[in-house]
Amino acid sequence: WVQLDITRLFPEWMASQKYREDYFEEPESLQPKFKKFAKQSVEKLGNQLEGQVNENTLVALIGCGTLFGFASVSDFVKQLSEYVPGRLLVLSVLFISCFYA
């Protein structure tokens, strides 16, 4: 099996952007780039998987929370599945904090 942890995917992508400082000043100017982020990220992950996976390999995708607000998880998984000849498992953990008075 192969584990793909995408937790830091968006921060690393953002750090590589030429105009990242401008995006922090005007976050709405970043919105048109979200599709590019998803496409480039899927291609990057697909390249990482190349030569490591076959039809008997389970690929476990974790850290999908990094996509919320930037890309559709279902679209991202659908695109990534093209690079996975075997099984693709999407793990999502939701942490809920409860405070009692």
C-alpha cells in the first residue's frame, strides 16, 4: 500500500506562488487559481505514484481537509483516481471539540 498525505499540499503550493504576498493582501484575487491548484496537485501526486502502484496496490489518501475552501474533494479524488490502477481509499478524520461548563 502507498500513503499519500496531502495535509501540507495547499500551503506548499501557496509558498511556491510568485504573487503570494499579493494574495494575502487581496485573498479574492486567489480564487481564480483554485482550479490550477487542484490540477497541478493531482499531476504532482500522479507523478509520485508512477512506478509505485499497480492493480494490487491500495493508495490511502489522507489530509483532505486541506482542500476545503479551495477545491472539491470529490473532484480531486476523481481526478486522482486516473493515476491509481488499484484501489483508492480516502480517509477523513473529523475532530470535534466539546466544551462543558
